[in-house]
Amino acid sequence: MDNGQNLSRSNRKVAVVCAGVFAVMVGASYAAVPLYNLFCRVTGFGGTTQVAEAGSDVVIDRMITIRFDGNVNHELSWKFKPKQRSVTLKMGETAQLEYLATNTGDMTTVGTSTFNVSPPTAGIYFNKLDCFCFTEQEIKPGETVEMPVVFFVDPEMDNDPELKTVKEITLSYTFFPVEEPERPVAARTEEPAAETNL
């Protein structure tokens, strides 16, 4: 009888441990994506660019050429390209460039873009002050819109031994369709209040 009780207790302990491990694994899987995104933003890993609130207060003489690339997922009926293919500027100097997007379909569509830079190790030095990639973009049928990006390359890149010989950075965007666009704040606040029974 004692052996049976001990075995039952052991089985319960094993079950509790297994359930705990399972819960931790499920929690880790949900946390993995936001933690990975945070890691990429902080380190520039994988060519992830940085977001800056102000331009650089230092400009150095080292020149860098930024090349621009635009792509569209096949499920989105848009044409998307930069107005100019490249720009050369000093590190620390702020520049603005526009992309052009045209909705070639017969209905209003909403897109959102992913982005990265190449070489990937330059991502931590590529700073955006403003970008169309920060929000979803809605375009009507046949409409063409300008989408600006304002950026600078951190002069600290000049002190990175791995990037001493880099003369070009490619900034690349790819637009994807948004199945359920975010509603504007105004639309949310205009919804009628739910009736309550008093």
C-alpha cells in the first residue's frame, strides 16, 4: 500500500513538473517574437535600422552612399519604387528621400512594409527620423502617393573597425497587404456606447 501511495505521489510530482515545463515553453514561445524584435532594434541585428528623435549633432567628412530598393509582395497590387536610386552624403548629415507607391488594383488597399539595411552590421548606425514604414499605408485605386523617409548615418560608424571600408549601404523595403487594417482613433471613439439595463 505504501509503495502504491509513493508511486502515486511520484506520478503527481512528475505531472506537475511536466505541466510547469510546458507552461514555461508556451510562455517563451509567445515572448520570443517581441524579445527578438527588441533585440534587433537595440543591436541592429539582421540589418534592423534605428529610430531617432533628433538628427545628429556631429557631421564628419567621411562620405557614404545610400542605395534604395523597393519591393512588393505578389498579393498586393501596388507598384513601389524610390524616386531616386541613391544619394551620397556625409555621415551625420540628415537627408530625405521619397518612394512612390501606386495602387494598380481596382479597390482601396492597405499595406505595411518591412525593412532592413545591407550590410546588416550597419543597421545599428542607420537612424530614421521619420518613415512611412512606421504606419500602415492606404492607397485608393489608381492613386499614386509619395512616401518620405528622413534619415542619417551615425558618425560612430566611422569608429567601427568592421565597417571601415564600407562605402555603400542599401536600404530595402518590402510592402505586404494588411488583411485587417488598424482603425483610426476617431473611428473607435465614434462607436455608440453599449446600452446598459438599469
